[in-house]
Amino acid sequence: MAGHRRTRAAAAGTPAPPATPRTQRAGRRDRRRERFAARYAAATTPAARLEAAYDYLRGAATRRQPDPARAGQLVDDLARQLLAAGDQLLTWQARERTDPAPRRSA
């Protein structure tokens, strides 16, 4: 039967092993997490790590959620934090001098 696992009867006198729940979702989730972890570890710059994390989040957010309102709130909160971090980076950039050598009067 497709999708049905056969089990062997426990040998006489030995207890049966405890049943472990096996779901395809847990396997897929683990594989996605492993792919993300490998991509994140291979990233050499903070921007590449952010891109890997963003792709992981986007993939998770596009899937059906058991509580769409709660998932939407979580994504909205994260978006606000990303905007605040972007604003902070741009503020730091605006304060940076563009000419590293001071001007000399002639």
C-alpha cells in the first residue's frame, strides 16, 4: 500500500520500541532549515546573510498558516524592525565623511 509502513512484530519477550510520530511536514521543515543554515554559513558578507534569512522568511510566510492573523502580525513587526535598521544604517552613512583627507588651504 502506498504510504503505509510495515512494522515487524516485536520479538518474543522484548518490549516494542516507542512509537515516534513521523510526519512529512517535520521532514520538509528540517530540510528547509538545513538548506538555510548551509546557505547562511556560506555567506561571506552581512548583506548575503540577510538575503539568505530574508529568502527563508519569505518562503515560510508564503505557505499556509494555521493562524494567518498572528503570522501577518509577526511579519509586520519584523518589517518595522527592518525599516528601523535601514534608517539607522542610512543615518550612519550620512554622518560619514566622503573625503578621507582633510582639505588644505592654499
